[in-house]
Amino acid sequence: MAETTGQSEKAQSEKVRAETQSHRKVLIGTVVSNKMQKTIVVEVTRKKAHPMYKRVISIRKKFYAHDEKNEARSGDTVKIEESRPLSKLKRWTLKEIVRKTALVPEVDIDAGLDVSAKN
């Protein structure tokens, strides 16, 4: 009796693991732009040995990713996941924000500038 329950628990844990595990590619990169609606541009940098010179070089590539809630900001480190084509260039979706940036919020230049106060 104990063996059958042990086997069923094992089967259930494998079933749960199979549901959470997807075969889609996942990349980690930095958000370069979030100026579009529900779209972010993520730059992924990877290190690779040069085929002839064997020196390690950085290869940068930009990916357009779908951000449904517009929660990613420029400079954030994010995890993106492969998805079906959403537009001409968008083939990735935002999975999670790994690290938020500590940038100062953007300020409107015209509103903060008073010409008469300088003189």
C-alpha cells in the first residue's frame, strides 16, 4: 500500500514539473527603450570566442518584446520568453523583471526652467 502511494506522489510531482517547464527559449537582457505602447526593446549581450582569433568578444542583439502592463522601464534587467509572432518584429514576451533600475525619474525640462529667475 505504501509503495502505490509513493508512486502516485512521484507521478504527480513529474506532472507538475512538466506543466511548469516549457520548451521556449528564455533570455536575460537590459531594456533599452520603452517608448512604444506595450512594447519594449531588450538588448541581450553574450560573450563568444572569435572563430579565427579565439579572443572573447561581446555580441549584442536587440529583441522586441511584448509588455502587456507597461511595467518595464529603461535600464531594467528583464527576462523575456519566446512566443508566437505578435507583429512584424515582436516574437518575445516579458516574463519577469529581474532587477529594477535606480535611475532618477524623468523631469520635464521646460516646466523646471524659469528664465527670469536666473537674471
